[in-house]
Amino acid sequence: MKTRIVIVGGGTAGWLTAGIIAAKHSANKTGAAQTEIILVESPDVKNLGVGEGTWPTMQNTLRKIGISEKKFLSCCDASFKQASKFVGWRSGNDEHYYHPFTLPMGYGTVNAAEHWLVSDDKGDFESWVSAQGEICKHNLAPKLATMPEYAYALNYGYHLNAGKFVTMLQQHCVDKLKVKYIQGHVEHIISKDDGDIASIVLADGQHIEGDLFIDCSGFAAILIGKHYQIPFISQQHILFNDTALAVQIDHISDESPIASCTVATAQESGWIWDISLQNRRGIGHVFSSDFCSTDSAEEALVNYVKSDPHLSSRDISARKIKFNPGHRKSFWHKNCVAVGVSAGFVEPLEATALVLIEKSAEWICEQLPRDRQAMTVLANRFNNLTLLRWQEIIDFLKLHYVLTSRNDSEYWQQHQKADSIPDSLQDALTLWRYQAPGLYESNQRFELFSSASKQYVLYGMGFLSAQNQNDSIVQKQDAMVQRLRSETLHKTEKLLNALPLNRQLLNKLKHNLL
């Protein structure tokens, strides 16, 4: 039986969702269409355009959709992202730490953090368990030029031009995956007697019927918000930031370095993101309007840009984006499911926006309901899972703030107060004081943040879990850990000598020299 899916809204959310579902369901082995996918997009709506950093999950997403990595890197001015670098979050000075995309040495077999905690030669945690931070310091690529697409020496995601990414996805979905594209503004929604959406009506009078409607209409939330009135739950009492100023600044020359990580530099009342593409950098100041004026935030952003010798700092004109951090009370209601900003939005720390689009679209794709009764069951499961994911995201983002020793502004002081910290995170911090995060940290199969991610942030921020050096498990694993340490040091040295600069590898790809 044919299923018709109507996606309302384009942008990254709409076209990624269309691509992920169409790649699996648009045709069966005989070539007959199983699922018809229609994407409706208003020509008046502009893409938000600030989600320019991905997780490594994007590699698999692009591969499943059928897009070559070389084409993606070329079409989207994209570069390799191997980590997030946090500057000034711990004390407000120039100190920094990395959250790399490569797991700590021996992960799954041994908890290296337990051994680092009792080590006499600690150094920083990330360097002790991984080579990736050192690679990022030198702006090196995560792979050799001879490696196939999506293969790597160190795990990576991407930095990308969001506008060009949407254009590439649209073309691929329409031309290769047979997604039907309609431009038009949604004027009315016609409901069935049971409350399901029967069809949407466009400004030109066209009726578009569907079995499942996916709301990717961004802040407008045309279906899930305006039509179904699903409440929005603000999380501003936990995550204070509600405003962003975004700019795009060209590299000063074609030889300017391309950073291997997203740089997040703490400010008095927020932080500045810095994402390096092939031709430019996307930079923005995320802050709380309760603690900082727009003029002050813009001044800090301009100073950041002008202090960097690798940037062409002419015509710094920032785009202002206001948002209320939070999410819907539920995400799948009747035969409508929200994906992307229509479901929720928080600050872009750790590039969670794109990965949640990927994960939501994948779940819908794998569990695509062919029966209305089945849809009700799946909707309940999706709502439970997605709510857990939002709670996990909020806890993890807040973790970056609560461990600071900064007291130079009310913003940082308020972040450390217990009444702004969720109970679930307070419980976790209590546990982590006595033991390092480990594989049994969660029983959730679909968790977003592994114990490794929590370790990188905790110990990067100077948190120390109590650990007994005489612990029998630590003693038994000592020889294994020493071997892993030796291998990590050897790998770091080997990669430093072998890997090309990001700029070098991307230039070769761009000029078809591979």
C-alpha cells in the first residue's frame, strides 16, 4: 500500500528528512513506488543558516542518501571537523580543552579515565587518552589523501555552508530520489473528524493530501504549533542564552589556515562560535539578553573578529537571531510529527541541532507506519524517546557551564546556582564525584552523549572523580593501560608526521588532484 508523506518546510530539516526517508522507501526492488514524498516550501521563508557544524553521524547520513563525500565537500565549501575546542570556560583565562570525536583509548574494554585519575603524569585528560587534540592544534586533516571517501585515521564530522548544503540536498532529493517539490505558502489546514490532518491548502488553492505530515517549518511551527497548539516548554531557566549575532567573514587569503575544530570562546555573558570553511569563517556570539545588551555583545563580536589576523574584517554586519530555548511538550501528535526547529531549539553548543534532525528522521524512516493504528503506538514511542533526548541535551549543555570557576559576571555565577541545575544533572554530578562516567552510565539504547563525551567535558573543566589507586580493577588493568598509552603516544607522533593540513587536502579535492 502506498504511503504519502508531506513535509512542510524545506531548509536543512526538511531536505535531510526527505532524503533519509526517500533513500530507503521511495522504491522497492521492482522499482514501484512504495512511498510518495512531497516537500512543500514557502518561497518567502529564508533558511536560518547558522547550523554549520555536524557530528560524525553526518558521514553515514550522506552515504545512505547517496551523496559522494567529494561532491559534498566541493559543493558546500565544507571542511573537516574533529572536535570542539572550549576556550576560557574554566577560569576565564586563555585555558582550553578539547572534546574530540575519537573515543578514549581502550573504550569499551577499559575505562581509561579511572587510570588517568590516579596517574602521576596526568597532563590534560584528552591528550592522555587520544591523539586528536594534538592533531587539531596543528590544523591537520583527519585522513590521508589516499584514503577512500568516508574513511579516516581519526573520526570526524564537518563544517559546512548551510545554504549551499540545502541547495545540494534539494537537487539530489528531487533529481535522484524522486521527491516531489512544490513551492507554496500554506494558507489552511483541513482536518478529518478524528483530528488527523487530511490536507493542507496552499495560497494558490492547491490541496495536498497525505497520510503523514512532517512539520519542518522552523520557528513558525505551522502544523505542530499553530494548528495543533502543542505547548512549548521553555528551558531558559536552565540555559540562559536567548540571542545570537551571526556574521560570515572571508579568510584574508587562500592560504589561511582551516581549523580542524569548532572553537567556542567564553565571553562575559555567553560565548562566541568560530567555524572555519574553505572560503570563510562563520562566527557568532550567543548570549543572554538578561545579562548583556545587544550593543555590548556586538562589540565583543567585532573585537573578536578584528583581533584575528587571518580574517578579512571589513563590513562586519551581524544578523540578529532571537530564540526561546526549549522544546515542544510532545513531538508527534495525530498524524503530524515535528522535526528540527519546529520541535525545539537551544543554543548551538555541541552542534546538537543537526544531529537531532538526523536521529529523528532516521527513527521515522525505520519505523515508518503503514497503518493508522500502528502510527498511534509509534507516536507514543517517538514522543517518549525524543523527550528523553531533549532532557539529555539540556543536561549535557548545562554541564559545560556548571563546573566553571568563573565569578567575573553574574551570568557565570547564576549558572553555578543549584536552582538552575536540573535534578537529573545534579544526581549525575553527585555520582561522578565518586566514580568516572562509564559504559553503564545509561540504559538508553539511543542516547546521544556517551560516557566518553561526559569524561571529555568533566575532566577538561577540571572536575576530578575520587579514585582509589589501590583499586583491584585498576591494578589488574595497569599493564593494558600502559600498553594503550604507549600506542596512543606513538599514534600521535605518527599522525603528526603523516597527515596533511586541512587546507592542503581540501585544495586537492577541490582541484580534482586525487
